[in-house]
Amino acid sequence: MSRLIAPSILSADFNRLGSDIEMINQSEADYIHFDVMDGVFVPNISFGIPVIQHVNKIATKPLDVHLMIIEPDKFIEPFVQSGASILTVHYEVCMHLHRTIQQIKDKGIKASVCLNPHTPVAVLEDIIAELDMVLLMSVNPGFGGQVFIENTYKKVQQLKELINKNNPNCLIEVDGGVNYETGKKLYEVGVDVLIAGSFVFNSDNPKETIRKLKVV
Ligand code: DX5
Ligand code: ZN
């Protein structure tokens, strides 16, 4: 099991986004997490392709793009062109998930599926073999700074079992309310990638917080 960190720039200071990305470049972070929200699938609107394109010019870490949008199929090509290395779509909006995953993989990047807190892990049984990563939401998507949902630990264990049986290379990523305490427990139950937004960017020393999150 790897211990990877993806800071979520939703909590970054957009007045000085360039230096926040530079901080991540110099940190021990493994990916940069982008929360794309459309105001339909989630009750918030964040940012899209132009921001990712600009960040891609200065980023030295892979871009982990989390699509909280309806009809993600329509936008796979532009997000790939913008520099996404991993594209995550929500299970709850994909009527033809198998086709969507193939479309992402055909572009030569990593394909990932995200489950909302209420969506059971079992829905992935017939698609898990195709996935590079599964993202479990530990908050209801749409905002940073929310409280971690404890049931997530049980879902991670169920997912780990499914992955060990069907696709041991598939990574597990968790998103929402991550801090030193929840991060430690998540790594213990088998998570590979922790996403952290407010806990990193609201800290006095974000680079040090990233380093410490990796060794909790
Ligand atoms: C929420 C987003 C998360 C969020 C995490 O919908 O998907 O990535 O930015 O923020 P924190 O770590 O503050 O909960
Ligand atoms: Zn996210």
C-alpha cells in the first residue's frame, strides 16, 4: 500500500494560485487535486478547463481531476487536452459507465470512479477490473471544510476486499475532512491516496502539513 497525498486546490488562495502551486511542486505531494463543480450535480460552482490549463503550465505533479458534473462524457477530450493525468467521474451520473471508462482510457490517461457517501461499494463489482482508481467521498460533495463521515472506514475495507480479489493494482483515494487523525486511520484500513484541502491550505505551514500527513 502506498501513502500518497493530493492537496485539493479548492482551498488554495486563488489570488496567489501560482505560488500555491509552486508550494505543492516543492512539497512531498504526489498529485494536485482539482474539484470541478457544475452547480447541477453539486450545489456549488468552482472552476473548469481554463484554470487547469494554466496550472498545467507550471505544475510538476500529475493533475488529479475530480469531475462533479453531469454528462462528463461530453468533456473528456477537453479535460485530457487541459493536462489531466487522472480523470474521475461520479458513478451517480454515468448511465454508460463502462463506455465512459473506456473513453478515458483510450485517451491514454488513468480512469477513476467516485462514489458518494450513500452509494454502496458493491455497485463497482462489474467495473472494478477496468479501473485505475476508486475515489470514496467521505463528505457530501460540493464544499471543502466539512466533517468526515465515519462510515467511510467500513467502505474502504469493503473496497479493499473487492480490489484484492479483482484488480490489486487499483488505488483507493478518499476525499473530504482529511486531517492527521482521519488520515492515520484511513491509511491503516488500506487507503492509498489522501486528498486534503482546508487542512493543508489553512495550516501555518502547508508544505510541512503535507509531509506530516504522509507519515502519520
Ligand atoms: C468536495 C471536494 C473535496 C474538497 C476537500 O466536494 O471534492 O476535494 O475540496 O476539502 P477538505 O479537505 O477541506 O474537506
Ligand atoms: Zn475532490
